[in-house]
Amino acid sequence: MNSDIRNFSAKRDRLFLSIVDLSVIIEAIYSHLMVRSDQPLIPPRSWIALTPAHCTKLLALPVSANFPDVAMFDKIERISIKFVNPPRDIDMVAVEKGPGSLSRSLNRMVASIYLRFYETYRPWWVERFNRDEATWPPIMRFARIVRNAAGHQMRIDWNSQNVAAVNWRGLTYSHADNGREIIGGDLVAADILFLMLDLSDELDTLGCPFEP
């Protein structure tokens, strides 16, 4: 196997609900499209692999293993995701290969989930570091640019030339990139999830409470 697994607990992981929500949404839409096109459904206990545009590993969600539980209103206490070195494992379905391609819809859905996550925790770090983003950790400064793009047609909305450039995993943006479409371009669904993971890890390091 060429993958690593990360587990999330409902009681102690701030990204748990975001991962569950995305798993449910992807499987519901993907399954609908497969039925409409007379294609077989995703095999039980398989994974759906999301291919990034910038990050190096695929990100796989265990949607078939979890969606039935949610549909039956049973409470899920734990969920896992995989980080996969290409090529993907044989038990994984590449969602981009689905009928009609789900990439654009997935980007919008993940951007919405990202917005909810960002706005939940932003007040905590603003109170800690103040509203001057120059004092924020680098990951949070980059996260703000992506948050603004999610609310502005997936494009960078950079209002001030005085704001310093931001960087994440070798990807750099500055005022010169104002108006550039980044969600759906440099960053697709898998990349945004990686950003959420890095942001969550930074919050853990800083001692941010599970429920700020």
C-alpha cells in the first residue's frame, strides 16, 4: 500500500464534521450520477480519491464505508482519510473520472465547507494576535486569501498593496495576483482540504480550544 491514514474523532478533532459532511455530499452526488448513467455504484468499503492541483498526494475519503450510517441517522464517532502517493490504490475510485466530471461542483462545495471552518475559528486567532494580519502566523495569512477568494467568485480579492505576499507549501500570492481565479485553478478540492488540515494543525499547536 502506498498510503498513510489519518483518523478523526467526533470528540476531539475540529475537522471531524467537515470530513463527514464532504464524504456524504460526494457519495450522494456521485452515486446519483452513476445511477443516471447506468453505471455500477461504488463498491462497499471502497474509497474516493481526490486529485490535487498543487499538493503532491491524493486525498481519499471512505465514503462508501460511512454514508449508509449517516443516511440511517446513526451517529458516526470516527472517520479516516488517506494520503496516497500516485498511482492510487486499486480500491479507490477517482471522482474526477465520473460522468460529466464533478471537479467544478466539488470545488464549490469544499469552498463552502472551508468558509464555515475558517469563520468558526477566525475570531479566536484575531483575539490572540489582533486584527493586524501582519501579526498572524503564515498559514493563517494564506488562509485569509483563500477565504476571500471563496467569497468572490473563487478569485483573489486583494484590496491593499501594503499587504505582504503570502505563501503555503511553495505557492505564493501577492497584490499582483488580484483577480486571479485560484479555486478551480491552483487549488482544487483536495488542495483546500490539505489547507484545512494544515490550518487545523496550527490551531492545535497554538492551543485553540476544540469549540472556541
